[in-house]
Amino acid sequence: MVHSRNKGARYERELAHLLNDHGFTARRGQQFSGGAESPDVVAPDFPFHIEAKRVEKLNLYSAMTQSIRDAGDKPPCVIHRKNNSENLITCRLEDLLKLMNNNNNEKK
């Protein structure tokens, strides 16, 4: 259990660094707020609430349910990766379409 918790914390830091490298201010969430509804990665300008999962066998629907429950005003997503694989993001199509439509309307 401790090993998996450390692995999760490392992944949360990895994601925060990656988001920072791409212009989104981000930090690991749990250690600052300590609450169950705290996002794994706090990134105020990133358009999604982030549930981070670094596991070999992910129950994606369970992780998404957790993200939906904790998301608050932001659309939920799960950013996940297994060993020797790239990061993936899972979100609801409806949320992605709304985000894309909002971005397109802002450009007009």
C-alpha cells in the first residue's frame, strides 16, 4: 500500500511538472488541502478537474466516477498512465465538446 501511495504521489508531481512546462500553473493537491475532494493536481487554469492514476490495471469507470464526484465546477477527467506507456486523458465527450465550442466562440 505504501509503495502504491508513493507511486501515486510521484505521478501527481510528474503531472504537475508537465502541466507547468506547458504553461499551466500546477501543483500536487492532497498534501496542501488534505481533503478527500481535493484534486490530485491543482491547476487553476487547466480546464478539467484532474484525477491522476498511475496503475497497470485501471478501472476507468471507477476512476471517472471518483473524478465526477470530486469535480465541483470543473468538468472531470482522469489522466492515467501505466508502465512504459504515454499519458492518456479520459473525459466525457460532452465536456470536451463544450470546451472546444467555448474556445471556438472566443476566437470569433
